Amino acid sequence: MDANSGEQWSEADISDLKNELDDGRTIAKTASFLCRDVAEVREKMKELGLVEGDGAALLNADHGCCPKLDVLAAVEDFLLAHANI
């Protein structure tokens, strides 16, 4: 578990999240920077309507997430989970 996982998100945390995504960081790198779990960062992104890359473009609120992002996220999670094998 990362140091900030499970903690409340401050305004500074949310600003850092947006800035990291705007700068083109991956969810994994952003989570590491924020000292939070990847799943927690992804959940906050969904809550805020943000996507990875492309300047943290807003999602369509009716859809919540796009299928392409879900596939990439699943691959990223798999690679992270198996990185130490």
C-alpha cells in the first residue's frame, strides 16, 4: 500500500493529478508520484471525468469511461502486477 492510499484527496492532490496527466504521464507514474495505488488514481480520474494523456481531456459524463482506455488500463495493471516476476 502506498503512503497516501485511502487518505482524503486535497485540492493540491487533485491539482497534481491533473498536472501529471496534462504533462502526459501514465496512470502508473502519476500514482507513484502521488503515493497512491493505481486503482485509486483511476477511480479519482473517473470521478473527475479525466482520461490519461491528451491534456486530461474531459470524458462524456454519460459514459464514464471509454473502452480503449479500459483495455489500456487493464494491460497497464497486468504489467505492473507482473513486473517483479
